[in-house]
Amino acid sequence: MKKIAIASVAVALILGVKSCGEPYDSAKDTVEEFMEEIQEGEGFEALRYIHPSFRDNLTKDIKLPVQFTELRPSEMLACLLSTMGANIEEVKIKGGELISENTAIIRVKVEDKNEIAKLFDFVLIKDGDNWMIADITPHAIRYPYK
């Protein structure tokens, strides 16, 4: 009986420690990893974090010049993501919110090498055990933004 009580307390402590973080932490981790891949010029790796339906919508808007017709649209998107990272100076997670059990919004400030800051809201949905980026919305901001 004493062993059961000790085991119950241990499980409760583990669950208590695990719940100390923000409820959107794993969604935030997905955004951080996505932005790291872009900054490192790893567009193909960054695609792993984008939900397939959002990726398909993004690739519809890509107009391929003749020299790129051999590339699939997702390959072209990966190339664009890779080149975007070259101009990023700093990425900061400004906050987040768990909208539902399977939906989160993470606000991100991105500053480029010209010290121009932009805010983005990343909408993430849970796909199985993983959070995937389902939308990215840019926002106009006033300067200076801290």
C-alpha cells in the first residue's frame, strides 16, 4: 500500500512539473525550429514543419520562370525559403495562445539585416502528435517595436 502511495505521488509530481510550461510550448518549438531551418538556408528541412494543405496553397502562388520548370512546386518553395533566411538577423517569439486543444497561434518578430522588424502570426494545428504550420499572417507594426 505504501509503494502505491509513493508511486502515485511520483506520477503527480512528474505531471505537475511537465505542466509548468506554457500550454503552447510544443507549438512554439515548431515555429522556432522552422525559423532556424530558414535562417540556416535549409528550405527543404523547413518544409517538414508546414502542413501539406498550406504548402500546396503557397506553391500555387509561385510563378516559375522557364529555367525552373524542371523543379516541382514544393522544390521551388524550398529554394525560396532557403534564400529568405539570408536576410534574417533576429527572430524572437513574442507570445502565443492555445486556441483549442489542436490549434495555437504564435506571434513572432523577425528583424532583417536592415533593422526592419516585422510581426507574424503563425497558426499551428496539431496533426497526430506534431504541430504543423497551417498559416502565416504578416502584420504591419509601428516603429520602434521592442
